[in-house]
Amino acid sequence: MSAVTDVATSAEVPRSNRKALLALGALGVVFGDIGTSPLYAFQEIFDGVHDIPAVEHRVYGAASMVFWTLTLIVSIKYVLIVMRADNDGEGGIMALASLAVSKVKHRRKLIMGLGILGAALFYGDGMITPAVSVLSAVEGLELVDPGLTPWVVPIAVVILVALFMVQRHGTGKMGAAFGPVMFIWFVTIAVLGLVSLVQTPEIVAAINPMYAVSFFSGEPMLAFLALGSVVLCVTGAEALYADMGQFGRGPIRFSWFVIAVPALYLNYFGQAALVVRDPQASTNPFYLLVPSSIQLPVIILATLATVIASQAVISGAFSMTRQAIQLDYLPRLLIRHTSSSERGQIYVPAVNWMLMIAVAILVITFQDSSRLASAYGIAVTGTFVITTCLITVVALNYWKVKPIFVWPVFVVFFIIDSAFFLANLTKFADGGWFPLAVAFIVFSVLMTWRRGRSLLQAKMKTLGPPLKDFIDELNASDIVRVPGSRVYLATDLNVTPFALVQQTRLLRSAADQIVLLQFVTATVPRVDPDKRLDVHRPYPDVTQVAVHLGFMERVRAEDVMDAIAAEGVPILPNECVYVVHQVSIEPSKSAHMWMRRQYLYAFMQRVALNPSVYLRLPVDRVLGVWTVVKLTEPMPKPAKVHKESAAR
């Protein structure tokens, strides 16, 4: 495993200092997204797709909605409740779904399906977040010099491409670099908001939720439409949970309550105060808070902050992709670990480049942050609803909280999340279709791989006889036994791997020691090392090894061989030959899967990382066996390995 030691997360750093550095890194990576939402969130409420006139009672109502949205959705729901559901330190909706299914016996597929849908929705809005954040910051140049307008999109694209280019250095290093910048950003927006707030202190009364209630009761349709833009103030809330494995729950909570949320409250109330004094300021309330003498430095700082903001979604996408691979919802992809001490910090090249291309296309296509903001919201609020459902299952079945306490909380958050979701549906035609389209594609890919793998594993079991029958035939035949050990990957330790059958049938030989190796993924991120291996020797020349891994873990096959040799199995780990079975899918009209999904699965099977690379097998001791498989049509049974089969 390649790893780069991070200064900010090195084990040599004293524990207290290390926690402080992680908190600073979390400020840079985790809160960049939600921390830059003041650039566009309050503006979109009044000057967005619905163009709501900024009169005083509406401004008070909007400020109240923003305050309580940040408080209820982020502070209470995600930071205090959902982040308690860390799956062995890991977060994200797939980790939450795995935790939910671990203690239930019924509707497991439905619960896991909700997790997969939530992950797909996360990817959908994850593409929009970097684009809208960076574009909104660069658009500040138009206030400095209107002649720079044609350069806004090219500059934004260049900045975003540069961000994706540096991802390979790891989130720990970038967090250490970004943390101080974001600290300056939060201090800046807090001061800007406070200066405006001092001029109109009465706006603080909007903390009273009755202002939001009054807005809804007096103008229910306008308030409902405004709700679709209010959700922009919590962009990155799901990424906050998904990035928990990168920095830990403690540092994230500390950074949120001590630095991030106080600054956000001050800035949003400052913008509201400005709009109360001058309703025309609703066209760009953030930058109009800034004195003209320091506008350019603030624009530069905002651009840096929005670049950092994109990091939360990107690193969250990396974590979620790894979870999907380990849970067998995606093909094997190259994953690089970027820290020797923080095991959650990773880099997934394929995801990085795909996100970069998608984000660049979005900026070039939409051209304007307001249009992009209109596209944001449907997918993320759908994720909010799913998260509420899953955390309820966890509270009832995993935490064993009494239903009388759980259900009222569920009802409150379900109503809030559903209201946000329905309000954002009004933006469907204005770009809201895009994240849903992306989510549909991602969900189809995830479920196609899962379905294809299920059919393939069922097919592979029909290609080999039961292990007992094969060994009996092997011992009764004239098959030559050659010195040494061969290791075969298996999906069922009681069924003979087809690679073993094929080799024995065609080469008329078998190794003295046969090892069947099965990797079993648990619903927890990591497995206790003492429970890692189950080793059985049903026959003197056959060893069955089940390797139990968490969905955040990888292991080297050579390490497994060392471990079973230490238990007395007569193998030489440094001389074992690994036999890898490669499968090529041939689509068939009679398969229990639509043809287009078969072609998609066949393509993913081809581009999946070779097992020998994924398991880091020694390249000089790997043999390959290749088979063409139709997913449902029965294949001829393998020929028996004894003398009579050879004679026939």
C-alpha cells in the first residue's frame, strides 16, 4: 500500500496537537462548502429563479428560516444525532445504511437500497456544488470591473481543473494548507456580518421562529418557494457526515460549534440587515456588505474559500466510492491511501477525473451561478429524507432507543426534510432535472453491478462440482500432483473454483497443496484482526480460508498466506502461485437482466481493476484463467478429472 506521511496527521505529532491540527484540517476540508454558501444562498431567496420582492417582513421571515435551517438540519440533526451513528469511525449514507441493516432481520434490501439511492443523489448534487461555489466567487470580479465579465467562466474552469489536479496529494495535506485560509474566511464573514448587524440590530429578533411561521401563514406560496432557496445555506451538510472518516467526529464538532456556525449566523443576519436597509441590495447582498476599498482582496479570499469548499464534496465522493466497492456495488477501482496515520484519507483517480470533466461541463453549460443554484437542491433534500429514515432505523434497532422518544423526532425531521424536497421540486425545469438525471445514472450503475455480480456468482457455482466430489475424483484419478502450493480465489468455499477445475482438466495436474481463498465483506468498516481469518483443512492437501474484511479495508493476499503458514498449514508463502480467474460477460437475450444492463455490466467487468493488482499479488507468481460466461444460460458441466473422462 502506497502511503505518504502527512505532517498534519503524523503519528509523531503529540496527541493534543494532532487533534488541534485535525480540527484545523476539518475546518479547511469539511466546512468549506457550507462556509461559502453565504456567497449565494441569501441572494437566491429574493433574486433567484422565483424573483421574490425583498420587503421587510419577508426578509425577517427568510432570516428566521435560514437560522433554524442551520440549527435544526446541521447542528442538531447531522452534528449531534447523525454523527453519533459512526460505523466504526466512518460516516456517509452508505455507512449509515450498513449500520442500519446490521441489526434488522426484515426489509434489509429496502434499507440498503435507500442507502444506495442516497449515495446516488449525493453524487448528483456533488457535481453542482464545486461549480456553483467557484463561479459565484469569481463573479465578484464583475463588481470590480464589468469588462471582466467574459473572463468569469474561463477563470472558474481553470481554477476548478487546478483543484482536481492537486487531489492526489491527499486531503490531509490540503486540509493543513486550507485550514488557515478557511479560518481567515470565517473571521472575515463574521466581521462583515457584525458590522452590518450593528447598524440594524433589530434583525436579531428573527431568531424567533414566529417570523418564519408568520411568513408562511401570511404568504404561504411565496414562503414555500423561498424554502427552495433556503436549502442552499446547508450545502455540504451531507458531505460533513461523509467526511467523518477523514478527520473524526470530535474535530468536526469542535470546528462547527466554535468557529463555523457562529460566523455563518453573523453573516446571514448581516446580509438580512443590509437588505432591510436597502431592498435593492438583495441582488448581491454578500459582496455589497464589503467596503469598496477591500472588495478585490475579499474576492480573492472568496475564490480561495470556494476552491476549498469543493474539497468537502470531492473527498466525500472518494469515501463513498470506496464503501461502494467494498460492499460490491461498484467494480474494483484504483484507490490510493494518502496518509500513513489517518486511514480514511484516500484518493480515487477515476472518480476524480470524472468529477472534473462533469464540473467543467456544468460551468461552461450554465455560465451563471444563479442558474446553477437553481439546479441545486432536489437531490440533496432527497438525501436528507433518506438520512432521516435510516437514522430512525439505527436509533430503534442499533441504539435501542425507546420508540416513544424516536418517533416524535422522526416526524419533526421528516416533515422538515419533505418540505424542503417538495419546495425544490418547483425548480425542476430550471435545472433541477440535472442532479436527478445524474443520480438516476449512478443508481443504475450501482444496481446493475450488484445484480450482475449476483447472477455471475450464481453462475460460477454451477461451473464447478462440490468440493468434496472434486477431491474424491482428484484422489482417485491419474492426475499428477506437482510440488508447491496454488491459491485460488473462491466465492463459496464448498464449491470448487472453476479455475481449479479448468486447470486440472486441461493440464492433468494439481498442486500438492491447494488453498481456496474467499474474501467476505462485513457490514462494519473494520474487522477485529483476531477475527480476520477462518482457516479449515477438510483434507490434508486442501485449505479453506475465509478472510473477513470491513467495507473500508483492503488486505494483501501475501499477508494472508503468511498468517495461515504461521498456523501450521504446510505452504511456503514466498513460493505460492496465485491463480486468477478472469471472466468475460457475453450478453444473452435469455438472461434475467435487460440487454442494455448486461452490456453495461460487461463493460464494467472489463474495466474493473485486475484482481492481481487489487490484491497486490506478486506479479511473477500469478497465473490467469479466462472464461466467457452467459449470466443465466446453463453451461456444459466440466469434464470429470479421472481416467474414464480422459478415455471418452
